[in-house]
Amino acid sequence: MRILLFNPNTTASMTETGLKAALGVAAPDTEVVARTAAMGPVSIEGYYDEAFAVPAVIEAAAAAEAEGFEAFIVACFDDTGVEAARCRVGIPVLGICEAALLMTSPLAKRIAVVTTMARAIVPLTELVHRYGLSGRVTVYAADIPVLALEDPASDASARIEAEIAKALAAGAEAIVLGCAGMADLADRLQQTFGVPVVDGVTAAVTVAEGLGRLRRRTSKRGTYAPAVPKPYIGLLASFAPPG
Amino acid sequence: MRILLFNPNTTASMTETGLKAALGVAAPDTEVVARTAAMGPVSIEGYYDEAFAVPAVIEAAAAAEAEGFEAFIVACFDDTGVEAARCRVGIPVLGICEAALLMTSPLAKRIAVVTTMARAIVPLTELVHRYGLSGRVTVYAADIPVLALEDPASDASARIEAEIAKALAAGAEAIVLGCAGMADLADRLQQTFGVPVVDGVTAAVTVAEGLGRLRRRTSKRGTYAPAVPKPYIGLLASFAPPG
Amino acid sequence: MRILLFNPNTTASMTETGLKAALGVAAPDTEVVARTAAMGPVSIEGYYDEAFAVPAVIEAAAAAEAEGFEAFIVACFDDTGVEAARCRVGIPVLGICEAALLMTSPLAKRIAVVTTMARAIVPLTELVHRYGLSGRVTVYAADIPVLALEDPASDASARIEAEIAKALAAGAEAIVLGCAGMADLADRLQQTFGVPVVDGVTAAVTVAEGLGRLRRRTSKRGTYAPAVPKPYIGLLASFAPPG
Amino acid sequence: MRILLFNPNTTASMTETGLKAALGVAAPDTEVVARTAAMGPVSIEGYYDEAFAVPAVIEAAAAAEAEGFEAFIVACFDDTGVEAARCRVGIPVLGICEAALLMTSPLAKRIAVVTTMARAIVPLTELVHRYGLSGRVTVYAADIPVLALEDPASDASARIEAEIAKALAAGAEAIVLGCAGMADLADRLQQTFGVPVVDGVTAAVTVAEGLGRLRRRTSKRGTYAPAVPKPYIGLLASFAPPG
Amino acid sequence: MRILLFNPNTTASMTETGLKAALGVAAPDTEVVARTAAMGPVSIEGYYDEAFAVPAVIEAAAAAEAEGFEAFIVACFDDTGVEAARCRVGIPVLGICEAALLMTSPLAKRIAVVTTMARAIVPLTELVHRYGLSGRVTVYAADIPVLALEDPASDASARIEAEIAKALAAGAEAIVLGCAGMADLADRLQQTFGVPVVDGVTAAVTVAEGLGRLRRRTSKRGTYAPAVPKPYIGLLASFAPPG
Amino acid sequence: MRILLFNPNTTASMTETGLKAALGVAAPDTEVVARTAAMGPVSIEGYYDEAFAVPAVIEAAAAAEAEGFEAFIVACFDDTGVEAARCRVGIPVLGICEAALLMTSPLAKRIAVVTTMARAIVPLTELVHRYGLSGRVTVYAADIPVLALEDPASDASARIEAEIAKALAAGAEAIVLGCAGMADLADRLQQTFGVPVVDGVTAAVTVAEGLGRLRRRTSKRGTYAPAVPKPYIGLLASFAPPG
């Protein structure tokens, strides 16, 4: 099976972190290819950046399907552009927030998402709500910029551990790491804290593999039906839905 | 007060419809200027088109604030890009779905939204849920393309009336028109059916005026804080949040 | 446009506070007339007082409509008698809790209502729930009697500020003042705290103006249909619904 | 144990119906006294009538407590004035909608409330929601005036049976009769339809008896704390909360 | 009326505690018989023990009905096996969590359940949610094993009081005791704390008496229809539903 | 990876159906072993049968862990005993309802579960609610006994197809088959109806494989902590939690 892991921000080192984690869990017969957005923000921190990351996501999803990939993963915990991409392609499109919640939910009742910036708490809480887990999930923020995760000199790791400790004291039974840039931390944190610590990139790889083995793809009836062919103009003309 | 009414699709006739309706309700001391997106889809029909309408929305919101407009209205019933735009500017940003629901909710308990395409039912139902009115609002679709509203030869009007009749029979007490292109129909339909029929464009003008008189603007604390300055690259580089 | 601002308690100084605030935001072509209840409690603090404030509300609403007013505002944050009044008249009837939430919701995601007495927390939380904003609004109480707001020697103002500070620390992005008697505080508190601070009386004036310009009135189909004509007896006989 | 069964409308024949049903279920050591409102509407049909029934409810509750009654039942399915009365007295105050739902919920998962007028569907649905049973209860209306129940020549009974049949076909497993005036129909309808048919008046008698045996009364901490002593003026001056 | 009070764990002293409390509230014409499970766990602490307590519950319910008892109470706050038992018998089956919530809900808006072990917080919170009271109930745990309640030398009582104090400080208006073994504490704690303190065993006796007087039994339509006759094999063969 | 697929009813032919489906999707390096309950009901149809299927589930889960299996699947759409089993073992325990919903949710917004007996609609609707998907999932029943699925002469298949057609007409975008005995139908039905048709047995195999590759197991903190060691007596003594 061939999976495209797409980093919707333009920071290649974060793509590398994700790919390395993905390869650590992929099945022997799975090929994971990682790509970095060639346009858009260097990091996605809130609704604004997210809006400008979507065109690259769509473009990459369409290309992935055309090249024969069988699943497409958006490696940003905001699940940026996932619903739009599902209208564009038939192969499964997975967000890493969704995948992390799916794979954690059979393991624990009360789950803490630990993310980076405080301003993401509301959008991620809305995302959790969309996935139906409001009653079981609380979102915590370590109050660090996303790119601090790429900087070994930052105190990002210590701050994340402090939030996990706080969440466990408040009753959390498992941890979900709320940023693609944390993919390399999951195993160590699980060892430190003794509860399941789930990263979305690796979770998404396994969900993609599962859908591949089940031979199930995106429904083309209703919400995710192909966009109606029509002209787009100006800067974004090339994104017009194909006829 | 100066309000910018922005049509996020590229169909100028729809902008005209909206502007005419807006001028019909604006206060004597309000100036409404309407603009049409210069890039993106000719009509917005579902998650896919929506994604490509957002950049034009942000650009227009930033320009409006820079030019001294005091409120910005996104004239598409998907409330396309509204949350992202709120992170970009301090002037109030209003979606027409949100505004229509706000102004209808004191008038009736059970509200029917009547929109165009069936595939919009799920996204609009999610939008209604986000605005907290799930228990009171049902979404109906007339099953017509958005641009049929611009075509006098289509049976759009008859189909919309049929859906309204169905909604009233099921207990609806007021109607919200679920597409900017229906702005000119509200008065006639209200007369025909004898219940409040609310259009979002005109509703948004009055909410904008209200916020102007109250001198209240978007909170810059938390979710709608300004996007963190950072580089964007490629096609969308010019949208990078200002420092 | 002519709006009747009705204070459902019998304390005239509170009516004055509300009227002054209302006039500060009303459009040039709006006339606001304020009236004080001639029967009922001097202040409304909980379910009990509320029950005895309703007859005056209905009487005033009916009179307002008969005199040609085009909107009716109930200036008590419990939205006392609002639903009953909507069954009595066709002009829009607005509660100030509802109006404040409507006008604040486009400005911020997480909202704190700061009210007076602790015992109002449950009724106001239920009211917020009725308006669909449970997930976004938290109610705080300054633990002061309503009439302390009319007493310059009280520490009401300091206690309100303390609650606002607490709410902001807990993540609130905007403040709604939860008592008609606070209408004069909004501008100063907004300046102090740097977030939108919304008062319900002024918010209701702008919603009333908006509905006036939209020419939309209460639906008379279903829930708010006119009360069925029938005899009332005893003390309240004069309130029988007209035939 | 002594229970006061209060009919908040002024129609004495309905009081008689309720009392007869109450006596049919009361324990041997229970005394049930029934009283009819001496002021207010002849029947309660929607928010408007309800507002004017509340003062009589409060007056009767206070008198009941003063006379040594140990529980107070409001025999109207809108649970008119129940929350305000709880702020006035310490003895348990029961609404018949609440009591019927409480006693039916252990007997069946899906419950249909069958009421009189269509306009009551929204208020009763809100009441069901307040009691936490939204997911399990659907409200049906036989579309008859309340007083038709008192008129043997009306087709009220046939219409109620038709609604019950419709509810059962849609999956209801038990029926709650949604009007005090239906108290005498429960046994017969239960026999006819072979599912539990619960009337609120009799249900409330048993809940009152239960609270009596448990020696549990209304909490005076928080929401139902006694109303703060203060002057009331005008027509309603005599209702001012005692000091 | 004859009620069977069944303790689904095998600790007879806990049965005695429950029976004594039950007799303290039962009507003069009620006979309460208590039985202890003859198979299964000595105490029920979480999902695991609960699973093995169910067969004894069903067996006891079937026997109770065969012997002419008119109601069956499961005296464990997890409401162990209550839904399965309802499919087996026609007499009312009551859980003590459900009964306690039913009888407390008319007395107070905000309710605290105080239970024993911390691991029960999630299952009891789910149970509260099933009964529709999520918005009004918070679950606290004294962090003691169930059987500590039977040991006079333990500090169970002090820990329970500490949790009640914490709950009241957080706004609780009434207390529900979250374990059958606490049935003897309710009166004393009510006296100490001055708010309603409700025990489920006694609450269930009064609900059972109420349903008896109402002559209402479990609905046999839909969810609680008798189990379809079929063979069971092995250890549990004798539990096969009768034909 | 070694997975134990456990059929909690005693009908071996249903185990065979499940195993065959499971092997059709398992990865090359996965070993699936299927076992049939040696005690309990021949089919699980509602709360009653479910209760008596749980002991066999727990026994099988404990044995599976002891024998080195790395995941345990309960192949009944009621997710019988899944939560209790999670308290007994550390390896992941998956219900097929949960797994089917997890794997379908990224593929479609509106999902229909099509099950066998009408009486299962309420329990399955509660299960869907527990998994957070109430707003997106509707449960349909073909009104056939479970074992009709094993009988080629029955009209089970035609009835299931009729329910699917009804669900699609009502807006469903994907189908989940609501019984382990339908595992062999999924591929054919997907072909017939052109939307994703997901079976829980195969879905659970892929979720188990995913958790295996992620090396994530059940949290032992909080709700799923090991049952406290204690004696069990009588018929079920051997199930006492180990010390």
C-alpha cells in the first residue's frame, strides 16, 4: 500500500520528523512518501494560517490520487483542509487529530490533548466536538510556538511534560499529542508517564492501512460528492474542480 | 458608518443582488460598498469551493480595514472564511448565516433554513450547530445550483417556495433564506407565507450597524488574536500575516 | 423608529441608567422611551421576583404596541416575561440577556457573563443554554444585591472588576454585563480590560433597530401565536387575552 | 401525610377530575386536599396564560405550607410556577410534567407525551429538555382546546387515542398524558393500548408521598434560597417576600 | 405491597444496612424483604465486578416475580443489571442511582453524587448522563474501598464528609450518596450539612411504592420486551429465557 | 501479530463467518484465531442475552492475554462485555460496533447502522451515543432474528437491502452492518449500493493491527485499572479478579 504523508506547512524538518515516526509503525508492505507544502505558511497556528494552508493540501491530495497513492494524510493537528480534500479525491483522506482520537478512544475513557499555543485551545476543542468526543477530551496548551518543537534549545519538551502531568492529575487516562511536530516524542513520553501517549501521524498511518485492507474509500454520495465543475478565476484558477 | 459587503464568489450579478438588498435596509448614515472576489470560484457549493474562496475574503477584509471601513460582511451563507478574517482584522466580521440566525432567533422558536443544493445540508447543519441553534433549526434544500438563482428562466423560485411550504407544514415558524443569491426574494416570500422570512445579507447589515453604534469590535484576546507574523512562501506568499 | 425600553422592576433610578445608556447608542432617527413598572418588585433577584414582574411586562408590551411603538425591550437580564409578551404583541420583544449574547457572539468565542447575586448563576446558565451558547459562556457572580449597583458607596464596582479579571484569567475573550443596572459601566470596563464589554440594554436597542429596518416582526405561527381569548378572573382579570 | 393539589387554572371541574384521580392512588394515611385558583385564566394554553397563573400558584403554596401541608402539587402540565414556588416554601413542590416523567422513566426507554394544543409542543419540548429527557421523549398534540377535555360531547378522547396510536407506531414504549384534565383517562387508555399510560397528577401524589416518607424537602441553598425580603408595589404588593 | 430489596454483592452486612434504612421509610402497608446475592463478588467496584453481579440480579428478579413481589430493587449504585432484569420481568425494576436522582431532582438544581472509589467516577458519570442529568450533577469520590463503609474503624465517614464539604463549596445544593453501603448515613449528614442528603435504597423504596399505587409496570413493548426464548449452554444454561 | 476473534454467542457457524471475513483483510504478518463461547446464549438479542454473554467474554480475554495474543475482539455488535474486559487485560479490547464506527467516520458524514431486530434500535442508539456519533448515525432494523442470517432460506438478505435503500433515500452516505453475522455481506452490498459498506469484524481486525503497530495498549490508569482482588462466591467464583 502507498500512503502520501503531507505536511501542510512549509517547514521541511517537521516533515522529516513525521516521516521518521510514520516509518516506525508502517507495515512491511506499506510505502510512505512524505511531502512538504510548496506554498503557504511555515507553521500553522490558528484559523488564519490554516486558511492559507488549504490550497496546498488540495493540490497535494489530487496529485497523490493521480499518482496512485491509496491514502492521503494531512499532517497538521488542525486537520487542515481535510473535508475539502475529501470532496476532491476518492482515496481516504485522514487528519491526524481525527486519527489520534480514533485510535485512542478504545484505550481510555478520559483523554487529554496537549498542544502548543494557547490560542489553539478553542479551535481544537471545536474539532474534538466535531469528532464527537467533547465529553471525554480536554485540550491543554504548553504555550509554545509550533517551531519551538524544532529547536533543541527550547524548553518545549519540559513544558509539554508539565502539561501532561497536570492533565493526569486532573484525571486523564491517556494523552494525545496535539501537533505533528511532536511525533517523535510519543514513545518516550509513554515510557515516562505510564499511560498511552498517542501521536496523530503514526495513528493516521495505521488508519490508512486499515482502510486500505478493508478496501473502503470516501463516500461520493452527499457531503463529499465531487465538487461541481465550474470556472475559478485569478490566482487560484488552476484549482477549479475538473469536469 | 461604512460597511464593506463582500461577495466571495466571482459572480458580479450576485453582488448586485446583495447590494440592492443591503441598501434597502441600511440606515441613512450608513454607506454600503459592495465588492466581488477577483479570484476563486464563480459560485460556492460545498467544502471544496469554500476552501478556494477564503484567500479573497482575507484580502478583502484587510483592505477594508485599511481603507477605514468599520465592518466587513461575507455574503455567502457558508460563512466562508469568517473565522480566519477575524484573526486578520479588528473591525467586526459577519457571516450572513450567523447574522440571519441571530436576527431570526428572537422572532420564532422553530426556524427553517432553505438553501440551494442538497449537498449543503450537512455543512449548513454543522454551521447551525456551531451557532448553537441545532435544537431549533432544520435545513431544507431546493436542490438547485446556486447560479440558477441568477437565471430568470429557471424554476428556482418555485422550488424554493415548495420547500418553504414543506417546512411550514412540519412546524417551522420562520424561514431563513440559505443563500446570498436569494436576498431579493425575502420580502415577497414573507408576504406570500405570512411568517418572518429573513435574508442574511440584510440581517448582516443591521448587525454591523448595531456593533458600530455599540462601538464593539472583535476581541483580540485568545481565539481571534492576530496571526503570528511569519513567512509564507509560493503562490500565497503575499498573504503572510503582517509583523 | 420608536422603541419602548421597559424596566420590569419598580426602581426608577435603574430605568434612568438604562435610558441614558440606550440614548448613547440609538440611531439619530430612533426615539427611545423608558418606563418603569408600576407594580411588582423593586428588584428582580431569582425565580420568585421574576414571577411577579411578568404582569407589568405584559401590560407594558400591550400598551407599547397600542401606542405605535415598533419594538419592546425588557430591561432585566433574566429576560423576564419575554416569551409571554411575544404571545401578546406582534412587535419584536427583546430580552437584554438574549440581545447581549447575540451581539457578542460574532466578536469572541468564549464569553463570560458577570452578574450580581450568586443565586442567579443557575437561572442565567439555563437562559444561556436556551439561547444555545452553553459551550461558550460561563456565568460569574459578583455576589452583590442588585440595588448595590445604584449605591455609589457600595463596593459593587470593585467586585465586578474582580470577577472580570477572574474570567479573563480563565480564558474569557469578551464580557457580557449580567444586569440592566450595569449599563453605564460597559464603556469604562472595556477601556480598562481591553476586551469587548457588552451591556444588554444597548445591545437590545441595536437589535430592535435592526429588526425595524428589516421590517421583521414576531412570528404568529406556532409558539408565539396570540393567546386564545378566554376569561381571567380575580385580581388579574384585566389581563385576559383580547378576543 | 397531607398534600395540597392545586389547580392553577380557575376551572373547578378540572380540579375535581384531578382530585378523584389523586384519591385513587393515595396511600391510606395520605390526605389530599384540592383547591382551584381564585384568580387567573380558566385554562392554561401557552406562555401567556401561564404567566398569569403563577401568582395564584405562589399564594396557594405559601398558604399550604402555613396550614401544615407537607407537599404542594401544581396540577398543570406546564409545571406553571413550580420554580418560583420552590423559592417561597420549604415543602416539596411538584409539577405534574416532572412527576410523570420521573415515574415513567424506569418503565420504558422511549416515551411519548400526548398533549392538547399544537402550540404547546415547543414549550413542553423545552420542559422535557429541562428535565433531561430530550433524547427519549417526543411530544404529540391532539390539537384540541384544554377545555374540550371537560366536554363529553367533544371528540377529544378519539383524537387522543389517534395520537397514541401514531406514537406507538413510531416506536414509543410508554405514554405520558400531557394535561391535568386527562387524569381520568389513564387507566382506560393503558388497558386499550397495552403499554404504561401515566398521568401526572397521580404520579405527583406518589412522588410527594415518597419525599414525605424520606423526610426530604426543597434545598434552601443556592437556586431555591428564600427570595430576599423587599417591597413590592401596586397590584401585586401583597406578594412581597416575607422578611 | 411487597418489595424485594436485592443486594447484588455477597456481603450480608451491607444487605442489613440497606434493609434497616428501607424499613425506616416504607409505608405501613409495605413489606420489604432483603436478599443477598449467593454468587458473585463481595463488593462491586467498577465494570469488572459489575459484570459478574448481573446473573444473580436476574435470578433474584425472576424469583421475586414468581413469588409475587410487586417491585424489585437492585441495591448497588451502579444500577447493576437493571436493564437486563427489565427484559426478564414485568414488575418494576429500580436501580438506586436512578431512584436517588429521580427523588432529588425536584429538590435542588445542582446535585453532587458522593461515591467511594475514584475509578467509579467515569462509570457513574455515564450513568448520570444516561438518566439525563449531566448538566446538573457532579460525581465526587471519597477514595475509599466499598467495604470500608462496613468497618467502623475506617475513616470512611470523615472522608465522605470532606467530599460533601467540597461539593457544597463548589455550588452543590443537594447530596446523593453514591453507594448502597451509605444508606445509614443520610439522616445524620442531612442534619450536619443542612441540605437534602438522599440515599438510593430508601429513594427506591418510595419509587417502588409509588409505581405500585399507580399500578404501572415495565413496558413490554420495544426495548424491554421479554428475551426471545432460546438455548443457553454451559455454566449459565439455567438462565436461558423461558419460552 | 496475533489477534483473538471471540464470538460471544455459542453459534459456531457465526464464528466461521467472522473468521473468514477477518482473514480476508488481515495483514500477511497477522494471525487471527477465532473462538466460540462455550457458555451462554446461542445468539445475543438485547440486554438480557448480553448479560449472560459477558462471563465468557472475560474468560476468553484473560485466556487470550495469557496465551500471548496481542489484541482481543468481541464479535458482537452490542460490544458485549468490552468495558469489563478492558479492566481485566492490558491488551487492546475492541468491540465491532466501536471499530466499525471508527473506520467509517472518516469516509462519510451521515452513517446508517443496519441491524437485525427492532428491539436492538434503542440499545444500539445508546451505544452510538456513547461513542459520540449521535448526530451523524441513524439505526435501522431489518426486523429479523439474528440466526436468520445463518439460514440461506430466509429473506434476511432482501430485508437488509430494503433497509439500506431506505437509509440512502433518507440521506445516509455510508452503511455500517450492525451484526457480526453480516460480515460476509459487506463487499457485495458495497458493490450493489455504491457507497462504503463497513462490517465491524473486519474493521476491528484493522484497528487491532493498528494499535499493535503503534504499540499502544489499554490505559491502566482510572476507569480501566485492574479490578481490585477480592473473593467471588458460588457459580462464578472462578472469575474473581486475580491478586
